[in-house]
Amino acid sequence: MASNMAGHAQRAKGTGRQVAGSPWFHKFSRAGLAARGVIYLLIGFIAVQIGLGDSGKEADRSGALGAVADKPGGMIILWVVVIAFLGLALWRFSEAAFGQPLPDGHKPVKRLTSLARGIVYTALFAGMLGFLLGHGAQSSDKQSQTFTAKAMDAPLGRWLVLAVGLGFLAYGVGNIVTSAKHKFLEKLKTGEMSPQQVKVVKILGMVGGIARGLVFGGVGVFISYAAITFDPEKAKGLDGTLREFADTPAGPWLLILVAIGVAVYGAYCFAEARWRKVEAAR
């Protein structure tokens, strides 16, 4: 009985590795990276508009989806983007199962990180699919405040919220550090790039990654502050965090600079779609 179960598990693992190693799966994964780039480009564009005085749409995923849906043929484009986004989640799950294509890609921490990202991307895919099916999409601020309020009602919920906030903060700081050190190049097939392409991608990844890190770090600060003050209304999502940059002494210009950086990260995602190492580790 045990040997049969082990045999079935081994065959299932072999089938999964075969699927993860297929050319169509690699293309699906790259399509997901490109879809992520589209979302970041739109968020950056909306945030620039906010900095220039137009605050009509939220600078987050829901605002990006709404901006595309309002255009002729927008729903068709959104269906393509959302389906491609599923490839992003499946790719991360394949990394969790078989390891990342890096020297230390088999380490448990790397695989757990991929698993966590796969879960996040699955949730984002579900939310975008719900939008397409007519269920609407909550703003990132509303989602953050709802999560915070519900979590705080649970035993030790306040500490859970604080842990989530500190996690976002650490993730943001990590993005800033790795981007400044150009560590993202390790995940790209730089050998297939010309020297000029390497220079351009290095700039895109550094500028975009630092801006992304600032935003996610800011989200973590506000969630942590909500936990410390025991006030869910203090929590902010992507949109609210971006708008806070306009309330600094630098004014709207800081928001515009960060927004441009977010859009630059969207452009970097297209470079990832072309040169990212998406093959499962061997």
C-alpha cells in the first residue's frame, strides 16, 4: 500500500516536472510577467495623474482594471491580461515544487517564498477575474482596512496585523537593497543580452525596484501604525500610500517621481518577460 502511494506520488511529481519544463508553460509564465508589467504601468500612469491634480481613479489594481475597461475593446484586453496573470501564479507554484533556477534555488526558504508568492498571485488573479465577471473590485485601501479590522477582532489579531505590516516593510526594504545592488540581474539570462541591453535593464530594474520598495515599505508602515494605534482606519493600501507622498514637504512632485518609478518597474517587467529564468531547477 505504502509502495503504491509512493509510486503514484513519484509519477505525479514526474508529470508536474514535465509540465513545468514544457515550452508552452514557459511562455505562459512569461505572459504572466508581461501582464504584471501592464498593471504596474497603469498604476504608475494613474499615480502621475493624481500628482498632477486628477484624483478620479485609484492608483492600484482596481483603478488599473477600471482604466482599461473604460476604453474601446478594454474588456478583451483585460481578459488577456487576467488569463496571463494566472501563468504568474502557476509559475511560482512550480518553483515551490521544484525549486528556483538559482544556485540556492532548492533551499526551503526559497521554495516557501515562491509558495507564498504563488498564493498572493492566485488571490490577485481571483480578484481580477471577479472584476471581469461583474463583481467589482475593492480599492486597496478598503481591502487593507477590512483585513485589519477583521484581524484585530481575533485573539492576538493586533499582533498578526503588526507582523503583516512589518513583513511588508521588510519586503520593501529588501526590494530597495537588492535593486540598488543590481541583484535582480542574477535572475535574468544576461548572457543572451547585448551590453547595451544589460545597461538599460540595469537602470530599469534599479529605478523601478527602489520605487516599488518605497511603496510597499510605506504600506507596511501604515499597517503597522494601524496595529500600534489599534485603529484599522489608519491602514492604507497601494493607492493611499502613494497619495501620502504628495503630503510630504516635497509635495506632489515626490508622488510624481515615485509614480514614474512604479511605471519604470512596469517596463522592467517586460524585460523580465523576455529574459527571466523561468525554467524549473534541475
